[in-house]
Amino acid sequence: MPPKKRQTATNPVPSPSPSPNTAEVEASPSGVINYEKLNPKTEHFEFLGPPGAAAMITFLPLLVWFLAFFCNEDGCPPKSIWSIGVEDLSRWFSLKFFLANMYDPTAYAAYLGFVLFLAGLYIVLPGEEIEGTLLRNGKRLKYKVNAFASLHLLIAMGFLNIRSSGFGPFLFIYDHWVGIVTAANIFSFIVSFYVYGSSFLPGKLLALGGNTGIWIYDFMIGRELNPRIGKFDIKYFIELRPGLIGWVTSNSAMAIKQYVSLGRVTNSMMLVNVFQAWYVIDSLYNEAAVLTTMDITTDGFGFMLAFGNLSWLPMVYSLQARYLAAFPRDLNYAELVGVIALQLTGYYIFRSSNGQKNKFRTDPEGDDVKHLEYIETTAGTRLLTSGWWGISRHINYLGDWLMSIAWCLPCGYATPIPYFYMIYFAILLLHRERRDDDKCRKKYGKDWDRYCEIVKWRIIPDMGVWILFSLPEIATITGLQGVIVYTFACVVPIPIFAWLGPMIRRKSPKGFTLTAYMLKRFNRVLHAFISIMSVIYMACYMVSELSALGQTLNLLTGLDPLAPIIVVSLLTSIYTAYGGFRASLLTDTVQGWCLLFIVIISAIAIVTNIRIGPDQISAQPWILQGSKKGWEQLYILPGFWQRAFASKTDKDLRQSAIIGSTMLFPVLFFIGFTGIIAAWAGIWPGPDPAAPVPGSLSFFSIIAILPDWLVGVVVVLTAALVCSSIDTLQSALVSTLSNDVFNNQLPLHFIRVIGVVINAPIIYMAARQLDIFQVFLIGDLLACVAITPAMLGLYDGFYFLNAYDALIGAIFGLFSVFAFGSGYYNDAQKGINLILLPGGLYVEDESVLGAFIAAPFGAAIATFLSFGSRQACIFLYCKVRGQEYEFPPKPEIDATLYAGDEFHTEDERQQTEADIHKAFDQKKIKKDEEEVDL
């Protein structure tokens, strides 16, 4: 059996080191545990420290009350909220208002009785007793697993109650909702104060993050790790039962209310109840899994967990069912299919990714997971780098969030209030991811940095904003064939790069960018030239994205395009100048979220607002007909470049490229197809023939028919998405100017000034609202002539080509476009104009195709002609001097400098690419395997 593919950490330790909760027990000579040493002072704050804790304690209960008061049968929110004055605000916080609206002793008793009943079930019902994780005091606590049985019993009692007493108890929940919310808030504070006070009793094991000595912070975050009354574990009980079972009970009450009021239950209410009950049942059935979560093993129990499970979870998570009880609606078939598909997709990602991780933890040699690759840390822990966990570090969070969207969509789009949960949950997952990342970075150190180099995305893999403009536009030019071909053209370069990547790795093992390869293979002259072309290429992309932003906001809001262009350009320049590359990386974490939000909202618009019949399709036959121009795109449009060193081995690079391209195709196709939908529905090119909507905005023309609040959300998301793209380009622009163009010879602040100056012509060009595709094509044409001669250097047989050959080839590549244009049009002026591709892809002739054929072939031919001319001159010089002419000899290659797998011994293959690169920085690797010291 071949050895498992893995990466081993430097100086691996055979046994895992203890985690913060499994440290050695500090004991006095008499054997008594020294809790003073086990409970060190907390130095690190979360949630913005004490001010953040005070804000959470104050405003979160108010938010729950707000949702209870202002989402009712009068509206969500009611129209009266817009006429609220200062006197109303002061009245709300008066004792009279509390007694009139929130003092409900019956509701208080009902809530308290419900919680105590669940506590009694936890104590009385039988269940398997399992041990928790090893604590810092050397003990393991025992827990009874019977939450699923409690749910079964409660459901049976509910049915019996309906048969004997009717729907009264369930209608009570709806009618006394504000009182129940008030009871939950009050009880949360009572429990929080109790566990905080009891944490000062002797012999208590405190949470490492909740012992700051600042009472308001410790009260909120939780001071004691596992507060108990005898064997009754308060945290374990509250973590699942009152919140989850209370949630599904509230949802059932809302469905019954709708049945009583409407005489039936709508399909939207059914979906919400089924989806959310599915989640609850799944959690309770897998109750034991909660014992390994951070809530149980790491976090203290205080207001955050008490309020979160006693009040926030059952009162806020049931918002969709409560909304539908007051505002019932039925979904059409398209909506039903879309919502169910989204729920199943989210659940599949969530459950299969978690299942893969758990299987790997328990049985790493199992048939389902033994093929997975991982790195082994110095602590002995294995971190998965393939399968689901090779896509992103928290791919399960993506599945979880997709399910939250499916829960909100049945509520329709009349108001944003039911979507509060989806937005809150995204923020919660982002915060969890940050907390997890910080803890893992502290625990694993450099191993975590290596892991992050391999698995780059945090939750959602990244895609650029350009796909929202260029793909739908191509649909408006060449129809369905164009969408398929362009999507294929976008995806195909990825596997091609998997073939080129290993060649670049071997040619330039220390470098990891295109310009680094140019410097290694050629010299400083070509390196500087390619760097300048890279700056121009990035400037083209900045022009296109800023122009697209201006046009989009003008379409959706009527705003002058110049204003957002200037604001975004200056804003990104400022914060990237201040924060540098880290600021750009920070915004990149939300880029995938923004794009996913926008795509989902577009799907909502299509399903709910667009109806397309056979007559509309037949009225525009060109959309389904093929054309020569559609096939031409397969040659004209491909363009892709990324780091070749992101993968561990050449095989991983190829596998990742194939998997990535397969997953990317359906996403890009859907976005491109929105242009066709807009054309069929008559939304594009718009009702005014004198002012048609550009094809690049056909995607957003679908968004424009949505309610204003959703349009506003898309405006914000689009601006954030463009900011994320622009700041990446701003950062890359400064980096390229500093490192490559000026070879680190100028101070950084001078470079930043140059970057700001370059923004001026970019803003000017973007404000002219140029055709986005034309700008893209200009950048691609420049890249085509610049890269073709340089890529010839990848082939070992062309070792004789040097930097001057490649430089002359690139220059004459543009000249060949002029020559082709002059001959094609029989006009030299039009030949010069063709370099700027006037008309983009909208031209009816073959000039664009000809330009993209002439450019690379002309550049390649000129490169070889340059070499031939050089050799001819050398040959004549040798003849005149009477010397013997020699063809340039092939240089000797030191194989140990190559990064490819075939040049390394078995021991070296076990080391990471990053380790090999670091070794190059320290000293040249010696050929003898035994002398390699990494």
C-alpha cells in the first residue's frame, strides 16, 4: 500500500500536546488542586471588551422586544413606526408602558413552567451517560443524553393536549408573545446573575476567557466553565433544550394560529416548520456532539449563552413563522423548487462536510477518508487540506448559511424584517470564523500559516465582480451559444494553467508570480517591461470595474456615475495606503459573501417577478441560434493567471484545477444566462429605444424590478464588491510598481504617491462610461502580445531566446495588429485604431478576431526573427574577425533547484513547498540528500 500523502511539520512530536483545557493539574503537596493557578487572569478581550459587553447586555434584549412589538398583524414594521416622536420613545421606557404592554404574569408563569418541565424531563428521563472532554483540573464531567427523548415526549403530550383541550395552549403563545418574550429576557438575567455569583465559590474551574476581573465583561462572556447544581449541568441543559425545543414549539404555535385564522396552512408555513424542525431534530438527535463544541469545552457560561439560548434563539429564530402567521402567502412552483433545492444544497454541504471531518477524526484509514490529504502539526493534530476542507477552512458554515436563506425566502419580499435572521447569522458565522482562526493560530503557530497557504478561503471561495457584467453582456450579443462558449472559455484556462504551472515552478522555484518568472528566465529589461504591462493591464481592469459601478448605480438609483467612481477610488486608495496588503485581504473575506448575496437576490427576482412564455422566446430567435461570432469567443476571450505555488505538488495543482473548473462552470453559466432572461422578458434593452440599457447591465436590469429595499441591499453589496476588487488592484498596483517596475529602489511613500496619480486617468476614463468589454479586450490584447514571447521561454528547446528577443517580439506584436488592420481595412488610420478595438465585440466584421490572431503570431514570429537577426550579425562578425561561429550552447541546469516532484528524493517529497522555498532563502540546497537541512 503506498504511503499516505501528507505534509509533516518540522520536528513532529509523537504525542499531542495538551490543549488549554487539558493542561497538567496544579496540586499542592497535600494533593489538593490549586485552583488559583488553574484559573489565570484573562488578558485578552473579545467583543470590543467591556464597552462591547455593556452594549450587548443593554441592546440585545431591546432588539428582541423590538421584533416582538414591531412585527405584528399591523405590519412588519407597522406603518405607525414612521410617525414616532421623541415623546413616544420616552413613554416606552416608563413604568406605565411596562405594566400596560409587558407585565403578563400568566405568560411569565407559562414560560417558567415550560423551562422547569424540560429540566424535570432532563432529570427524570433515562439516557446514556457519557463523559465530556478532559478538563484542566484532570476531571471529566458526566452528562445524560436524553434531549431527543424529551422532544418525543413533548410532541406526544402536544397531540394529546390538542385532542383534549383544542388549540388553546398554542394560541396562548401567539396571543401572549410579548409577555413570553419579557419572561425569557427576565429569566435570562436571573440565570446570568446566579451563575456569575456562584462562580466566586471556592473550587470553581473558570473559563480561560472570562476571568478578567472586570465584572461586566465577565458577567457577559461567562466566568465559570461548567456551573452545576449537584449533577445538574446548567450550561449543558440550557445549551440545547429551552432554546431548540422552545423554537420548534413556537413555530408549531404559529402554524396553528395560521390554520385557525385561514382555515389551512400555507405551503410557505409548512416549509419553514419542516426546515427548522429538521434542524432542531438533527441537533437533538446528535446531542452528544455538542460536548466537543467551543461552547462547552472553552467558553464560560454567562449572559451571552444564557440569553442566547433562553431568549434570543426561541424568540428571534421563530420570526419567519410568526411573520407568516400574520401575513400568510403561498409559493408558486418555481419558488417551491428553488427554496427546497437551496435547503437541500445547504444541508448536503453542512452535513457531508461535517461528516467527512468527523470520520477523519475517528477513523482516518476508513475507505471514505483514507484518500484525503492533510498536514500534520507539531502538536500531532492533522489538518485536512483536501475534500470539502480543501475548498475553504469552514465550508460547513457556507452550508449552514444557505439553509438560513432557505428559511427566510418563503416569507416573500414585502419587508426585510424576516431576513434579519439571515443577516445576523452571516455576521455570527464570520465572527465564529475569526474566533476559530485566532485560537488555531495560537495553538498551531507556523503550522496554521502553512495550512492557510494551502486552503486560502475562509468560508466562501472568491470570485471577481467582473462576472456580473461581462457574462450577461455576452449573452446579449451572441445569445445562448455565446454564454456556453464564454463560460467554457473562462473555465478552460484553469486546466491549461495546471499544465503550465509545473513548468513555471521548475523554471523559477523561488518565485511565485509571473514577473518573478520573467526575472529568473530572462533579465531585468524584460522583467521591467512585463511589470509595466501588468500595471497597464490592472489599470484597464480598474477602469472597467469603476465604470461598471457608475453605470450600475445610475441604473438602480439614478445617481450621477461620477460620484461613486470618485468615492470608491479615493476610499480604496486611502485605506490601502494606510493598511497595505492586510487591508485588502480583510475586504477579500467579504467578497465571496457579497457576490453570493447578489446572485441569490437575482434568483429571487427571476423566480418571483419574471414569466417567460413560448411567444417571448420565439420573438427573439437569434438568442437560440448559433453564430460564427459565438465560436470566435472561444479563441478571443480566455484569460487566466494565478499563483502556481498555491498547491503542494504538481498532481495537486492539476486535481485542484479540474475540480475548480467543474464547480465554476454552473455558477458562471447561471450568471451569463441572466442576460438571456432579461432579453426574453423584455427588461433589456429597456422601454426607451433612445436610451437602451447597456448589455453589461442586463443582470442588474433584473434587480431593478425588485422592491426598493432589496434594490438598496444590492446597491450596498455591489459597492462593497467593487471596493474589494479595486482595493486588491490598488494594492497589487503599488506592489508591482515597488517590487518590479522600480526594483525596490524608491521609498514606499513615493510609490504610493505614484499610485494615487495613476488613479486620476483611471477615474477620467471610467467616468466616460466606456463599453466594459472593450476595456477588457484592450487589456487582454496587451497581455497577449506581452506574454506570448515570454511563454516561449518555458519550452527548453527555445533556451536560446533571450530578453531582447522577447521584448522585440512583444513590440512587433502590436505592430502586427496595425499591419493586419491596415491591410484588412485598406486604411492605415483604421489599422492604428484597431489596437484600441473600437466597438469591442459589437462589430459585425472579423477585425477583432483578426487582431487576436495577428497579435500572438506576429509576436512569436518577431521573437524568432530577432534571434535570427542577432545570430546573423554574430555570424558575420565572426567571419570578419576570422573566428569560429558557435550556436548558443544549452546551459547546464542544477536539478536540485527545481521545485517539481521528479527532482526530489522520497524524504524531500514529505516536506512542504513552503519549507523548500524557505530553504532556498537560507542556502542553496545541496545535491546529496543527507546534507539537506530543512
